Amino acid sequence: MKAIVYDRHGPADVLHLGEVPEPTVGPDDVLVAIRATSVNPVDCKIRQGYQRAINPQRFPAVPGMDLSGEVLEVGANVVRFEPGDAVWASPHHRRCGTFAERIAVRADELAPKPPSLSHEEAASLPLVALTAWNCLVDAAKLKSGDHLFVQAGAGGVGSAAIQIGKAIGATVTTTCSPANAQFVTSLGADRVIDYRSERWQDSVRDVDVFLACLGPQETLDAIAVLSPGGCVTSINSGMVPAVSAHGPWLGLLPMVARMLRCSLTARLQGRRVHHVVRKASGLDLAALGSLVDQGTLRPVVAQVLPLENAADAHRLSEGGHVRGKVVVAIPE
């Protein structure tokens, strides 16, 4: 089958269209014909080799951890899905490879695709929405009336977090550039801070839940603006600068040390820090699908490109100024 592959770690240029073997369908798996996928920052980090110590790739490797598509075949133990079902998922990082025509996914990582979304729209949401859900619902226990602070509200995780926070009933403050202020307001943000002209560290206080997206120092700064008992959920461990400075294996040591420092600092102040890794969960994705169908969670698609332009999709995502997600369509 056709897939986007890379034979070594490196820049987006290493991605190219190739042929790979058909997936093997285990008894708990579902074979899915992928109609669309999308690019996440973690895809670029894996491709560049920053995660090679904790998530080694077997070359030729196929990138991608988002999908929307249709069930082709189910394993012997699968009862929840049948051929023809429209599904979406963000597979486990050990079984990534959604930049391909087909993939085998564990059934418990799949959920029915919201019927209100096209495949391109649906493919933009799973990883970022699950990440935001794991941060706000699972880790922080966000509740109605809480003050939620979301860094980088125009990005993939940020835009999902704003909407999930408002659905729960939180008051949401976020940061973005002036060009995206109206956009994040349309998602539900109550207060927007222009990060180019204002330091949130100087003007924000009494935050109950802080979603930190920009690294260990930002996480430490966030602890200082929390209300008593407040929580920081961090999705950026600082791996990229640590690995760049010390290599893929030794770089883990300062990264883990910084994470422990953040957690200890918070605990000594009666606050909490959770370092969150997205959980591949069909149950959580089904809950997010309900929010989509209720109209309280909508996808944000920056651009849709064909499969053969996957390298361009990675470059756009790496640019850091994309509103929402770059989606890749896969022809039938």
C-alpha cells in the first residue's frame, strides 16, 4: 500500500511517498481505510529524532497519530465495530503510521466518527482534543466556575482546550498574537492576552488550572499564579532543548530533573503539577465526539493537502504560526 515514509531522522525533506507492507490485523485490532490524517508537533519531533531514546522508530517509518476513515476488517475479539463504520482515532505512539492508506488499530482506541464532521475535519481533532481532555478532565479535574488559563490558544491543543473548558463551565484566559485574538474569542475565550506586548506573569492571578504548553520555565512561572490548591498541566517537557544540548539519551537526565523540580516546587506550595502524555482512548474520544455533535467542540483546519505533499504539511506545522491543524487527505 502507499504511505509516506522516512528512512532516517531529519528535516521534513526526508519524507517521501513509498510502498509499505499491508498491516497485520490482530484479534483485538480493527483494519481502517484512512481517509484523512493531520500533523501534530510531536510527529515532527519523532521524525527529527528527539524521541529516539523513548520512542525508537523502525525504518522505513510511517509518521502520523491522527486518523479518520472507514472500517475494512475486524479482529476475532472485536464486537463494537463492523466493516463500513466511520471511525476516528489517535493510535498509541508505539503504533503510529496514519500517513498511509490503511492501518491496524486496537479497537479500544477507536470511536465512531461524529457524523457532523467530514473526514478532513475529524482527522484534525483526535490527538489535540485527547491531550486537552487528559489535561483538563483527567489530571486537573476542571470544574464549572474554575479559572482556566490556556497558553497558545490558537494552536491545536489550545483551541481544543478553550472549547472543552467553556463546555465544562470555566472562565478562560488565553494568550495569542493580535491576529488571532478574534479567533480565540470566537472559541469562547473570556480574556485574551497579547503575548507580544504583555507578560501574563505580571497580570494573571488566581488561576485554578493552567495548561502550560511552552516548557519547564513557563511551568515554574505558572505555579506562581495559581490559586491555593491549583494545578498546572504541562505538555512540554523541554525535551527538544535538552536533547539538542546533550544528545537523545543523556538529554533525558536534565529533562527529568526539570520535571521533578517543577513537581516538587508546586507540592511545597500546596499546588500540583501534572506532566501529561496523551492517552489513546476510544472512550475519551467518544465523549469528545458528543461535544462535537452538541456544537460545543469544533475542529480548526488551517489547510488540507494531498498525501504526496506530506513534507509541505510538516513544514507548515513546524512554522509555529498555524491556526489549528494542517490536514492531509488520503484518496480512496
